[in-house]
Amino acid sequence: MEFYDREFVLSSKRAVSKFEEFRQDLKFCDVTLQSGHAVVKVEKVNFPYFKSWQLDQNQVVCRNSLQAHRAVLAAASPYFEAMFNAGLKESKEELVNLPSIYPDVLPSLVDYIYTGHVTIQPPTLRELMETAHMLCLDGLVAGCARYFKTQLNTSNILSMLSFAETLNCSKLIEYTLAYIGRHWTIIAQGNELLELPLTMFIKILSSAGFSVDNELEVVLAVVRWLEHEPAARMPHCAELVSHLRLSRLPAHVLNEVWGSVTDPRVAEGLRLSSEKVKSAPLMTIDPPTADGSHSGPPDKGARYGTARNRRRKIA
């Protein structure tokens, strides 16, 4: 027989909330977390949850350390669960050093683990998200991604995409790609685009989330990127062209673009690559519009056989 006691469940939730009260009162804490690489020694500290530490026979305090309960940390974070349950020295020692966690974000992370609440501050946003990712705090990672969405601009967008890729944060990648498509005219003229790694450029061009109104702007950006370092980048002409929707542009427009390329090696590479693409077997393709804009339902307009080559207009 299954028995469900609603009152006891509510009481259990209150019991869980007691852990935060215990932490505030420094009751039953069995671990002290120390973040960063340096220990700052001071005589007194007025921050809550911080513990005085005996070191070198002098009563000092680690300003970047605080007390907590192993059970609470392990229940919230697979990172801490593995640390405290794998027979490592951290599973027994009272003072656990966490050099990879930024001192400024450790209190916020522990607050989140105990309460589910944290105040996100722009100066430490990147560090907070990196550490939340490391600790497998997916809810906090998603919250940071939503905040990052409000901070995107044409100056930081490409670095934000790189950051999102580093963390493999699908939400932030989605936000950045959509933003790049909406502001491509400005971004394509920026110097940051010229330093974009090939893999990141292809990531943008091949993404279904990347949408622009005029394919000519994408073609010109590819040419600009290639000509920035022609000797090193010329071999990548074919790969980049394979991600362009050349069928959206009239032939005379493409000829003018290729003819304007100053480096002869890049110009030849673009011509040969575009001819190869044109000769490839085609899927059903929407007829090109006069201005080369994207049109039609999301699943139409796929070119040259692969789903990765679809670029969709985002409403």
C-alpha cells in the first residue's frame, strides 16, 4: 500500500529550508570551502558564513572561504557529489580548496545551492556562468544565459558566441545566432569578424538559427574574411562557398563580386568553388528574388542536399 502524507511532505520542505538557517548560524557545518589561489589574512571579518581559521599560530580568517554542509552541496551538484564520494582527500578534510572557483562568485554559488536564489551582477556574470557550468548547476547556467541575452550588442556578440560554444550552452548559442542574423549588416563590417576562426565562421553560416534578409551581405562578408589573410585562408574557399546560398543571387551580381576580389588566388578559388556548387545536384529550390532575400516556409530553400545548409528566416 502506498501512503502519501501531504503534511509530512510540507514539513520535509521546511526541514530542507532549515539548512540555510543552520548555515547562517554556522551549525552542523562540516566543510569549509576556500576559493581562489590566494588566502587573504585579516584580523576580523563581518561577512556572514565566514569562519575564522587558525594558521601559523595567529587567529586569521580566509576572506575567500565559507562554511557549508557536504550533504547539501553534494545533493545540489554532481561535481561536489563526486568530490565528496570518491575517496579523494576532499571527502575527509575540513578545509577544501577550490582554486578554479572565482572568490567573488563563491558566496553567490553557495547561496544559490541553499536557496535557489542569486543576484546576478554584470561584473561577475561570465565567471558565475563558467563556475555554474563546472558545478553542473544547469538552472543557474540557464539563468545566466537569459541575462546575457539582455547584454548582447554588435561589439560583443561574436565573443559571446565563442563563449557559449566553449560552455556548449545551447540557449546562449541560440540567442547569439539569432542576434547575429538580425544585426548582420553591422557585424559583417566590424573588425572582430576578420579575426573569427574558420570553425566559428562556418558554425554561423551553417546554422538554421542564422537568418539574414540579403544573401549578398553574407557573400561579401565571406570575401572580406578571406582577403584579410588571403594566403592562409584561400584553401578554405570551397568550404565557405558550400555554405552560401548562391542560387539566391543573380549570376551577374556574383560575377561582379568575384571580379571585385583583389587577391587573384582568392578570386580564382571563389570562382571555381561557385562553379562546382552550381554543378552539384539540386534539391527543390525557391526561385531567387530580385534582392536575394530569404522567403518561403522554413523547410523550403534547402540547397545542394544537406540539412546543415538550410538557413531560415526567424520571425
